[in-house]
Amino acid sequence: MYMSNGVIEGYDSKVQLQPEHGGLPACVTQKFPFISSYRAFRVPGSIDVASLVKCQLAVASFDAHGKSRGVTGLQLPGVLDDMFAYTGPLGPVFSEEAVSLYLWAPTAQDVSVSFYDGPVGPLLETVQLNESNGVWGVTGPRHWENRYYLYEVTVYHPATSQVEKCLADDPYARGLSANGTRSWLVDINCETLKPPSWDALAAEKPKLDSFSDISIYELHIRDFSAYDSTVDCHSRGGFCAFTCQDTAGISHLRKLSDAGLTHVHLLPSFQFGGVDDIKNNWKCVDEVELSKLPPGSDLQQDAVVAIQEEDPYNWGYNPVLWGVPKGSYASNPDGPNRIIEYRLMVQALNRLGLRVVMDVVYNHLYSSGPSSITSVLDKIVPGYYLRRDTNGQIENSAAVNNTASEHFMVDRLIVDDLLHWAVNYKVDGFRFDLMGHLMKETMMRAKSALQSLTMDEHGVDGSKIYLYGEGWDFGEVAQNKHGINGSQLNMSGTGVGSFNDRIRDAINGGGPFGNPLQQGFSTGLFLEPNGFFQGNETETRLTLATYTDHIQIGLAGNLKDYVLISHTGEAKKGSEVRTFDGSPVGYTSSPIETINYASAHDNETLFDIISLKTPTSLSIDERCRINHLCSSMIALSQGIPFFHAGDEILRSKSLDRDSYNSGDWFNKLDFTYETNNWGVGLPPREKNEGSWPLMKPRLENPSFKPTKDHILAALDNFVDILKIRYSSPLFRLAAATDVEQRVHFHNTGPSFVPGVIVMSIEDARNDVHEMAQLDENFSCVVTVFNACPHEVSIEIPDLAKMGLQLHPVQVNSSDALVRQSAFDASTGRFTMPRRTTAVFVEPRC
């Protein structure tokens, strides 16, 4: 159809719609709140709507003389949900004698499946599928197993306004050829795809008594081993690197696991775009030549950017097919290797004592339209899986091609995919990218489905699977415009975690989108200004006091009902303490709902943040102390502590604020501890050029670069702080009531000492039983964080007469300064070295 001189041309038939004077039904406005004010019309009951949705459709209004007044296309997801919502089998289904294929495609005019001879071989045969209420299916002989195949879907596509013949992968495929050019018809339960003892793994999982015991280490699969010469060269950068014994990387993970770390969060590991699965096609920079360049040169980034679409590196937030492991991480992207090796990776990490979190990206797709190889869902039911604006354009606030989990079959595909990874790969948790762009209902269905998994029926204990995500509230879904979304405030009370940007920004200063020189609690605000104007002395003291309140709420699990004596002297609930933009600081109903962190893969590493925000005259020794101070505030907080891989060894990305496509060069992790990757050139221009004038003098200053001794000391201190967290259950309280009853802050109110936080956590005493006893060793722990650049002596009368001693781990610390931390019981006075975290314990008699 098209418009010509105000007249609609090219249509086959038209239907007169009937006004619905009662307006849209409540079930429609609840699901699609943004159209609640629209006028409603009804299609006459005599019309075959199931046939209509397979055609190009338009709605036009006419005046009394029959002249067109307006015309628009239609968005059909609501209609498709009402008519074709489906809960039966999808994808390949194997029985003893046969293989069946099912594809949900209610708008398709025709569907067939083409079978091929191998991943690149010729067409073998084409088989027609038959439709039943929007689902196309066919059953064939068992020997179809292990064939490669594609669906040919004949369907009207709004991107071209034409009926297209689209070749598409199976959305429920469990295997792929290289780069997803074909689906592989594989029975995921086949014994040949299981590593030895695979079915017994669920019973061998590392112990996890409570979600409050979790700590998370965020790691990119390629980063882990790309530079590890102790890993077999064929395994570097892939799944199999985690199965190699006694490598530098495995040794490092073992240290962290032995200290108490419980979970490794792997950045996207499903089939994503942006990295060729075929290793022979990769291009790499000449690292020998790049290493000769000055540390503040822009030539390194020129070389990286020149090949960045052809190198082996990308974070992976480019979803193509959610249900299949990424081919570039496998030794062979065709056939069974990616399945077997992913399972081997999970098994190896579990046997190290580490549970595995999968980073899932359900909020957007890499491609759309009828042509691209990396477009899948939009070829099969065009216009359904993606969220569109009122003009029919695809929403892109999540990056590109935002998905719409408010649509029934999108929601279903997400939940089905999670169950697939949990059951078939025994994944232990899921991190949801841009969770706020998913609907809360989807998150709750996912949680319920996963936690219903049992050892007897599914070989998995779903009660141990933890969910968390980015609860940012922005874009078209902000303020529940498309339904109640998975944002921070909405997820309170669900038991699902969300990243706590409040504690991150208060510790570091500013935010990821503000001036990089803005200082925070740990980086010198008021205490050691860096020259960037954040107000006069009175104003910066007030900002520091506000940040201190934010951190204390975060240390108390970011609970909305936790009561804190704020810097004004008022008693305020966490939800009454406000961020600078007016949002509540505390928003959780349980400590397990906060993911406390100071840095992540997004934005700069912790070491780089500190290097930007602290005064340029500061010594590297002091920057290292700040690095540990930040990490310790996260490690000793109530809630789930989260660490970006390498922060414990001073990792740098040469100040890159967004290294998603910056190659191995800027993302290097060195588990031999020889280098932290500082000063390898100015980071890529695309995301960093505006800050190059700040970066260049720092990168060129040799005093900013740590030595191996600094790196080893940082690791020792990090291991110590993990040991301390796991030395007492008081650092891992599971219930909000326990946090509210036991956790107290002492240096509060208008007369607080700036830069010092004193936190006590009480347990039942031998002679008093006002609360349940949790810790058999200590009746109280007191943590003092001193961010000041000088020693501080602070008297806390409430803690006088207590038998507090420096924690045994810190008594034996390699850090000479922390060993000087002292407590005078007669006065309740703590003496704290500069930039130090000290933990004091009261042993039971």
C-alpha cells in the first residue's frame, strides 16, 4: 500500500471499524499504559482477524466526503498475544523415533525448513511446515538429528513494506554453525555432549547456605586468559582456559575462592555479534611495536581501532541468539565443542569452589530487519519482539533494537531461555543487563520458574539460583510508562538484587557521566582537594557529609527502613535520605537486594578512577591505599559485594571509560602480577577524547605506575578483607530486621569527624540475650574506615569498656600501617592510620 495525492492505493480490501464508546478495556491499558487515552475501535465479528494479521495493514480516517484525513500503520503485538499466546513446545523436540520442529510465527504466510549438508555444505532438502493457530510444525525421522538447518519464513515485513522470504535461525536452537549462519539440530541431553560426571555436578556444587553469603567477581572470558602464557595457546581466551590446571589465572581464582569468594560473573557468553567465530579471520595489533610507543601516545588506540571490527574482542552485549554458547570462545564453533566446553568451564569453576553467574542481555537485539544474518527474531514475527514508539520506529534507548518483555511470547522466550541455561548448563545465577528495561512481571516469572527447579526432577536446586541486574529507570520505560518495570525501586521486596549506584558514587565521587575530577569520600573530597572546584570549604564539607550518609545506608544493606542519624542530627530512614537528584538512597527491603560495588566493567577501573580523581601529586603508595579502602567498604557491607576483575591487583585500562571494543590491548589482565596495564596509550577516541587533556599528563607520569610489589600487596590486602568478611556471619546478615537491630554507626550527626565511618555489628552477649546468637567466636565487630590522609584518633563513648581487639587477620597483615590500628577500651578511643580500614572484634570468653 502507498499514498498518492492523499489517496490510499494498492490495498486489496477494507474493513469499517466500529467505535468502542466504552474505551479500551482495563486489561489493555494495564498492559499498554501509554495508549490509555487513545480512542478505541472494534473489528467487526465477521472478519477473520487471523488472516488479516498476515497482511500489510493500515488504519485510515475519512471525513464526511470520503476524503482521507489520516493514515497509520498498525502495531500488532497486543492482538497477537490475545489470539496466539502459546505455552506448548517450541524448537526441536526429540523422541525415540522422531524429531519435531515447532516455530511460533502467527503472521507468516508460509514456513519451510531447509536442511543442509554440514555447516557450509549444500542444501539437502526443504520440508514444508504446517500451521496450527500460529504455530508451524513438522515431525520427521530421528536421522534429522545433527543436521544443520534454517527456516524460510514468508512474511510481511514493516521494515521494507514488502512480503519477504527470510532465512532465519531457530530461536530455540541449541546448536549453531560458526557465526550462526545455520542452526544445528542437536539433542542437548545427548550423552556424548556431557563431560564425565556432568550429571553429578549439581550434587557437588559449592556450599551456599544463604544468598547473603554471596560475593561476586565480574570477569570477561577472554580477559581471563588471553595473556596467560601458562595456558595452552589453543585454549587462551576461551571456555577451555578455565579447565587448565595450575595456570596463573586458575591459581589467582583459587586464592580468591580460598579466601571466601563465592561466585564468578561471566560477561556475555551466548552467541553475540561483533566477533567472528572463525579464528583464522581475526586480525591482531603488533604488540611489540605498540609497546615501544610513549604511554601518553594516541597511536596505540589508532592501531586498536583500525582492526576493532575484525579482532577477537568485544564485551558481548550484542545478542544474536540467547540459547547457544558463543562460538568464538570454543575450540571449534561448528558442532558440539561450544556445548561441551561451556559445560566443562562451569564444572571446573564449581570444582574451584566458585558458582557461575551468566550475564544475560534480554533488553535488546544486535540486529533487526529481514536480511542480516544476525537478525533472527525480527525475521520470524516482524514487529513483535521489538518495542516501538508511537511513530512505529524501533526504540533504541537500551543500545539498539529494544525488546518488549511486556509481550507474552517475549516474556516466555526469556523465561524458557533462563531455564535452559540453568538446567542444561547448570548455571548458578543470572545478571540482567538493563533489568529496568524488562517488566517486573517477567523478572518475577523468571524467579518463580527458576526456584521451582528441583534436584529430583531437573537435576538442579533452583533455590540456590540468585538473580540480580541493572535497575536503571530511563528511556521509554521510565516511570512505568510501558508497565511496571524492573527498576531499583520497583524490585524492592522481590529478593532480586540491583546494582547500588548510591554507594558507588559516594565512595568515588560524582558519577560516570559527570566530570571525571569530581571527588568523593575515598578520593579526597574536602580532605585533599585536587583543584577541581566543587564548592568552598563549607560546601565540600557538606557534600562529604552527605556522601557519608549515603555510604552508611549502603553499608546497612541499602535498606529503605534502616534508621540512621544523618549528618544533620535527624533520625532518617534510608528512603528519607535523598540523592542529589532527589531519589531515595535506601530502596531495598532485604540486604540481598543490593549489589554493592565501586566499579564494574562499565566505566573506568577502580585504580583508574582513583588516578583521575586524586591530586596528581599523590604518591602511588597512597593511591594503592585508597584502592584497598574502596574495596574494603564494599567487602564489609551488608548485602552482596561485587568486584570487577582486576581491581584487587590495581588493574588499569589506561583510563578507558568504556573498553567494550578496545581490544585485548586496553583490557589486559595480568595474573603474573608483573604489570597492571597502566600507561599503554591514550584510550580509544570514540568514548574518551574529551578527557585526553586530563589523561595524557597522568599516563606520561611514571609515578602513577605501580610496581609488582604494589600489585602483590594489593592482592594480599584484598584476600585479607575477604577472609575477614567470611570470618563472621555478622558481616552477612540475611534479614532486614537483623541489620536494623544489630548494625549501628557512631561518628554521626553535625559534630562528626569528616572522612571517618565507625560501624559496629552486635551479636548476643554471653550474659544478655536480646537477640539470637549468630557468631560463635565474636560478640561484636567494629569496622573503622578512615579516608583521611592523616592518622585519626576518635573517641566513641558507646564502645568504651568493650574488649575489642584488632582482627587476627589484620594482626598478621603484611600492611604495616593497619597493624598500628589501636583501641583504648578505657575511653573508647580508636587510633586509625591514614587511609586504612581496620576491623576490631570482641572475642567470646
